[in-house]
Amino acid sequence: MSTVAPSETPPRATTSHARELNRWWVVKLAVMALLNAGLLYAAYSALMVQEWAILGFTAVLLVVVNWVYVSRRMVPAKYLLPGIVFLLVYQVFTMGYTAYIAFTNYGSENTIRKDQAIEQILRTGDVRVEGAADLPLAVVRDEAGDLGFAVVVDGVVQAGTAEEPLEPVGGATVGGNGAPEEVPGWTVLNLGQILEVQSEVTALRVPFSDDPADGWVRTQTGSVGFQSSPRYSYDEATDTFTDLTTEVVYTPNDRGFFAAPDGSRLTPGWPVTVGFENFQRMLTDSRISSALLQAGAWTFAFAFLSVATTFFLGLFLAMTFNHPGVRGRKVIRSLLILPYAFPGFLAALVWRGMLNNPYGFINSTILGGADIPWLTEEWLARFSIIAVNLWLGFPYMFLIATGALQAVPGDVYEAARLDGASAFRQFRSITLPLLMISVAPLLIASFAFNFNNFNLIYFVTEGGPNIPGHPLALGETDILISVVYKVAVVAGTKQYGLAAAMSIVIFLIVGLVSWLGFRQTRKLEEVL
Amino acid sequence: MRRGIMIAAASGLTLALAACSGGGGGEDPTTDDATGEETSAPAAGGTLTIWADELRAGPLADVAAQFEADNGITIEIVQKNFDDIRPEFLAQAPTGEGPDIIVGAHDWTGELVSSGVVAPIDLGATADGFAEVAVNAFSYEGANYGVPYGIENIALVRNDGMTDASPTTWDEMVEAGEAAGGEHVFLLQQGDAGDAYHMYPFQTSFGAPVFATDESGSYLPELALGGEAGAAFANWLAENGSNGSGILDTAITADIAKEKFANGEAPFIVTGPWNISAFTDAGLEVSVLPVPSAGGETAAPFVGVQGFFVNAQSENALLANTFLLDYVSTLEVHTALYESGGRIPALTEAADAIAADDPIVEGFAAAGEVGVPMPSLRQMGAVWDFWGTTQADIISGDASDPEAAWQTMVDNIQGAIG
């Protein structure tokens, strides 16, 4: 508010402070210059790699940014723009892209574009003719400037281009490395010249003879060639592959593969949209649906218990150390925040080591060699997870509860005491309701965070202990997001489409819970 | 007042353009060119990007300097955590942003090929110099995809200070281990999720390989670990697990096994060359022996081959191939890679020279002779989790009926492979 007000009060027609050529003007100029430089460079890079969507976005952004910040009006927009841009880039785009992936079969064999897949199928089918020897080779150009190869076959120098099969060349000489050195009628390229056209050189195929069955000569290095023959031919007009030995025709199917009538297919494929298939699989594939139900129940329990335990411990400590009678409050408070200052994943790893049975610190030292399967028994593992999360999470709750308690006016307690309310009654009827108004949104956020607390699960138990014989190799403490990771990312075949669909379902669940939570919070405020 | 805006806009734009041309000029067009063949970038004086892990980066830097001097191009070696190379390459290669060459393991081949991100590379005459297992390892559906540099496998490592027995069967080893009087008879790293890789020689000694093979020894995507042989192995696991002899223990993780052996608490451990320096640093005298057989047949460990892959979208394929075939596949570079990473060189000449005066290397090489290449089938990725956890469940006694648990695992893997 205070930032907008001054620009309204001074007479607008004369001089605005933004127009004075002072120190700040220079700073603003530098910032705008950097911004423009960054955006122009991004647009240039996008143009170079032909990413039209990114180019369009940066171009629009460039115009909007300059328009908003150079213009004299649009004061609110000057403040809103950065937030909106970040919202678009980090939220809207990510969500939109995830949603898009959820409707595709993007995964293991379907990651590259169709044109790349076609090229790759041609490339992998083009193998050395059985027993063919290495041919010393030189890259040459004919008089018309077309690229060709000169190779030494059985002591005879032969040369040809993509159109003209190899023909012996009279009067050619062979250099010290065994490759043709001078080829009359052809220009031999040196290394620098070859490197300038290296993609063309590796793509060049010179027919070995007039008979197509002999295959062609190609090179990987520019100095050694070999005779190879293609397995498939691609027809651009019909968009089909033909196996040159069996005559089987492969046509593109709706799964993003070239497939033969008998169902066999060429890999790799490319991603295609598959409609609601990924969502359907979550319901119809009993392995996935039962896993989601089981992990879902535990996820809710884990997230709820994590919030509840950390909040009540944090609140208890906050109230204790908020009491003026406690000595050394500042020191104790600082110490209590320590777990919060510790990197979470590191703490989780340390806890995992300490809870190992029997070699961990807790069993071997603290409990004097006890045999307690902290992380390998189903319920103890769940307990351990929540206990570790309590250790990690209570300082945060302690901090916010301490802050919120300062805001509760002391006279309310005084009035309560005069009315004869007990300490517990004061807590239940005054402290907690008043605290909830400010803290409830943070509890909801904490719930959403813990709902997807992948780090903790992955570093403490990796989802274990294993459920013996589980069809997806899941563990007892796997939460939904670690199920997604195990099913769609680490298990042999990557199924990013399925992973995206599952993430969207998780997003909807978290969104729904948060929405219900915030609605409850609003009711709390109405009470006040 | 208008002038103020004009000055601001004009000077802003000028500065921006100046900054832009400076930045754009320094950037090499070949590295950020993602579109493939449409724009053929000038490659002379271009950049070849290699992703290598920390043990490979050093030796590669030396040969890269030579290559740079000979060809007038720049090689950029990006050091990455070995385990991050595959996922990041799979994510970046399709966009054209990936490196030209990566260091990898041969069992990645199936996944990389079926995703279409690696280019075939014909070894030509170079292949003759490599160990046969190393060349075969990178072959997939009739084409070769990698240039090998190192071979590794696990073996039985003995603490010479505790025993001098050279057991050939499990029972002999247990007997010798008990006689040695250490805290443990034998150490095999497992952990709560199991470790099927370290367990594999014992499994093969029961005649239950993970996948069936055709007559040429290539793996077929047909599971072969079930049946009677698999059931016998499952029972053996239970007999030696927590409810049996207790020799196998899921509490023994990789770190714990290494530490206990280094502390002299066990006479035998099954491990790889990567742990030997930790043992010798701890003052142990160790010998490397073939893995003893538990089920009567030969105990064949997995042989892993490490090598280099070339990006299918690489603009510098010619340079990349030349670098790998003519510069890296040499005695000096393979020896340097061995000295840095400890893996037996794929180049027979280099391996023989090293094995001649290093009994440890000779021991691992001998143990690896009976080994089988780790399957590079795409389906292999779906096997590990089920495999390891089921073994762990049987060992820990969580799966009370070992044969049934093993059969369930086979069914689950079959379900995952589809």
C-alpha cells in the first residue's frame, strides 16, 4: 500500500521520481538492460534450436516487460508482473505439461521424436556385411563438388559418390597410412575439411557396386570405411518401413511404433497420445489399484500423524518456553531449532544408520545390544518413520507456535483466570482456538508437504520392509509418491505417462484435502 | 518528459544488444545446436562433450589433450556421478542437448538402444584386440553399441592371515571358515533389499540362470530362474538364513561387510576389485579365488563390462568415433584407466601385462573366466527389485515358504516384463 500511495499524490504532469536522472535511474536502467539482454538471448537461443513456443513466449514477455516498466501508468502491473511470470513458468507450465504427458505413452521406448526414430531404425539396421574387412578410405569430392569416398579394395583405389557406385580410378596413389592420397579427377579432403562436413560424411553411403545386394560403403571415422548393408528401407511417401530380406512391411500404429501385420514392431518408437489409458490403468490394473489403495491409506495416516505429532510437541514446547518463569529461554529455544537447521535428507540418512538392527547406534549402544527391528518390522518401521519426522518437524511447529502465542493478548487469560478457568480449560478454550486461526493454514500446508514427503521415506526406509511377494515389489512404508517413483520410474520400463497421471491424481487428492481444510479455517475465523 | 523514456529505452536496448552479441559470440554453435541435421554446424574447432565419472575423467583428460592437439578441436569432459549418467543421458539425449560420448556399463545397452539414444559403432579391426566377452557384451540385436574399456566381476576374497584354505564348495568354505575362528564364517553383502548381483554365483551353481540363452550364448527374454533348480536355490537360501545357519544375513550391508572384513572378523567375503584397496590399506594380506559352488554346478558370477557409448543425436559422430577407436582403445589409455579405476582392461594386451605381475588382478580374471555377462536385455531392469527383495525375504525368514516365495517372484517378474 505504502509503495503505491506516493505516486498518486504528487501532480503527475510535472516530474515523477521515476524520471529523475539520479543514482536510482542508473540502477533501474542497468536492471532493465540485463533483463532485456537475458530475454533477447533466450529468444535467440530458442530461434537457433527452432523451439517456436519458447521463442514466442520470450518475445511476448520482452514486449510486455518493456511496456510495463517503461510506461508511466500501469503502476500495479509493475508489482504484479514478476509474480505472474513466475506463476506461468513454474506453476502453470509445469502443471500443463504434466497433464499433457499423462495423456501420452511417453516412456522407455517412446521418448524420441518420430523423425529421430526413423533415422535410428535405419541407422541400427545398417550393419557391416558379414566378414567384410576394413577399407582404408579418403573422403573426396568430384568435379561437381559432390562428396564421395575413395577406398582401397584389394589394392585397387576405387571412388564413387552417393549416386555413382565405386569405380576403379587409374593413376591413384596410396599414402603412408594405406589410404588413397591422390585420386585423379577427385579432390581429396584433409581433416579440417572433413570435420566441416562431418555429419554429411557419416551419413554418406556409396554403393559398393551396381548390384544393390552388395550394400554400400560408409565410414565412422573418415579414415576407415567398410561395406555394410541396410536391413530396412524407409518409404517417405507411404511412411512405411520394409524389411529388405523378408519383404515384411512395417506401418506406423497408434502406439507410436512401426509394426508388421503379425504384431512385431521396430524399436524405438515415439510418444503418442493415448487418451485416458493411463488413468484407466490405475483402476483396471489390479496390481496398481490395490497398491494405490494400500499406500493411499498409509499416506493419509502418515501425513496426518506427522502434522499432529509435530504440532502438539512444537506447541507444548512453545508454551513451556513461552512461560516467563523458565530460565535460559533464549538458549533453549535456539537449541530446539537445531534439527530444523540440519539438512533434512542428511538427518534422514543418519537416522537410518542409527536405527539399523543390530549394528545401529540405538540398538547396539543405547539399548545395549537389543534386537529391535526398527526398520524391518512393518509397524515398527511406520513408527520409526513418524518418529524421525517428528524429530525433523517439531522445530518448525515450535517456531510458528511461539510466534502465534505472542499474538494472543494476555488480558484474555486474566479474564479467564478471574472466571476460575483451569489451565487446561484455558488451553482448550482460549489458546488453541486463537492459535488455530493463524496456524491452521500452515498445518494444511504441512499436511500437503508430508503427503508428498518422498525424501523422508526414500532415505529412511526406501519404502521397506518389503511386502513379501508384492506384484510391484513395493514395501510397507511406501507412500503414494514413492509408489509412483517405484512403479513408473525405477522399475525396468519407464512409464512417464503413467507417472504423470498418478501425480495428477495425487495433486487432486491434496488439492481436495487442502480445500476442505481451508473451508474449515474460514469457519474458525467466523467464530472470532 | 518523453525524452526521458526514449533515453531509457534506447540505452537499455543498446546495452542489451551489446551483452547479447558478447554472449552469443562466445557460445559455440555446435554445442547448443539441438536440431540435428537441418543446421549443419561448422565442426572444425568444434567441441566434443564427454560425460565421465570421477575415476575415468582423469585418464581421459590426458588422451583428450592429445586428440585436441592433433585435430584442433576442444574436448569438454564433464565429471558426473556414475549412477547419474544413465538417467540424465536418457532425459537429455532425445532433445539433442546431451553429450557426444558417455561412460557406461554394458547392461545399459538394452535400455539405451530401445530408447533410441545411442548410435551403433562398428569396432572393425579394433575388435580383435579386445577380450571376446567385452565385445559381445555391447552387442544388441545384431549391432554393436559400445567401445569397451574395462571388465569387472566379483570373486571370493580370502584373508590370508586367518586361513589358507582354497574351498571349491560351500561346505568346504563353511568348514574352513568355522575353523578360522572369526566372528563370521563368511560375509556376503545383502541389506534389507537384498543384493542379487553378489548372490548370483551361488544361484548359478544351482543351475538357475536369470534368463535363458540361445546356442550362441545370447540372452533371450525368457526367465530361467524358476523351476526345480530355482526352488532348490530358494531352500538353500532359507537353510543359510536367519532361521537356519545364519551365515547369510540381511543386516550385512555393503558397508558393514567391507568394514567387518577389513577388521579381520571373517576369513572370506565375496566382493569385487573395488574393495581390495580398503582391505590392503587395513593391513590385510588377501588372495582372490573363484567363488565356491553351493549347488554342485559352476558358480558363475556376472561379468560387467564398462565402455563408452556415442549419442545417436551427436553432431560430432565422426570425431566421437575417431576418438574412441583410434585414441582411447590403446594400450596406454587402457592401462591408465586400469590404474585409476581398478577394472581389468578390455584390451587383452593391456590386461595380460597387468595380470602378469599382479596376483589380485589375475585372481579376479580367473574367477571371471567362468562368469557370464550380465544380461543387457531391456527386461533386466524389471528383474532386480523383485529378485533382491525376494532373496532378502527368504533369508530373513519373512517369507516362511521359500519355494512358494520364489515362485511368486517368478510370476511377478513375468507380470512386470509382460
